[in-house]
Amino acid sequence: SDRKRDSIAMNLATYYCKRAVAVAGDTLEIRNCFYHVRGCRDTLGVASEQEALRLYVREFTRENPDPHTWPSWMRCCPRDSVVGWTVRDMGPFLIPGKGQSVELDYKNWLLYRRYIEWETKSKLKWQDSAAFINDKPIKSYIFTENYCFAAGDHVIDSKDSRYFGLVPEKFIVGTAGIRWKSHVLNRMFKAINKH
């Protein structure tokens, strides 16, 4: 991989404005293009955008029914056939937090490898049906950082955690207070509701 172990797959010199739709300890799923966090009743305040994505993906998949031929933008992180996540359907996915432990079976190795490598600054390998860090077998890992799943306002084509992965909490530098741009005129320059 051309990605360095001490990086997260986003440009850290760029500021992103995203919604933290799931935080450490939450379990997130995307089903038929809708975000669901266990324990939350609504669709996280982005229902109209998610509905637009659902319709767009439905048309795309009707014309291209084989997920193996879908373009890279349709596949979610991690891009592996064992997990097989897409922008339409992914999860369930436990968002890791400081002190949480995960067993390192093959699926969890795929899901959490980049975060463990980033935290430990070490290569996490899968070999002979086991995970290895610095050539020592490891059966589980306890996270030292909190993470969140970041979603964009324009779900259809937003670069977000479906593509670049989870965001470490310490990379969050602030919160948005007003909506300065919107396709709906009466929403411009309005305060953002925080749940």
C-alpha cells in the first residue's frame, strides 16, 4: 500500500466539515442508503439526502446488477470481498473507542487494521490464520483513541468515512454553528441543530 502507517487516509492539511453520525461505542449500519445507529430513532437529520442517494443507487444497480462490476466509488472502506460493503449497504460496524477491545479474527483485522497500525505505528499482518504485530501473534487489541464516523451533507457524492475511514476524535477541531450555503434558500445562514 502507498499509505503510510502513521496516517489516516485523508488529507490532514485540509479541513473537512462533516457530521459525526456515529461516535466511539456506537454501532453503525447503512441499509438501503440510510444511516442507522443502534439506539437512535431517526435517520440522523439527513433523510432527504439519504433518500436522494437511495434513488440514485437504485437506478444505478438496476442497470448494473452485479456488485463485482461496480466502480470503486460504490465500494466502501475496507475494499475487500470478505466484507463486501458498498455505499448502499455496510455494517454493522462498531465505532472503536479508548479502552474498547476487539478480537482479531480476519474480518476485524480487515475492519480495524489501519487504526491499529496508526495507533501503534507498527505493521499489523495476517498470516497463518492469525494477526501479528511486530512479528508477535495478537488475539485482541485495546484501542487507545476514540473515533467517529463522519458523513457529508451531500450524501450522494460526499467524501466521507465510507471512503476514507473513521476519524480520530483528536482530529476534530471544532463544530459548525450556522449553515452558510444551502440549495434550500430558507436554510441559508440558519443555526445548525445539534443533537
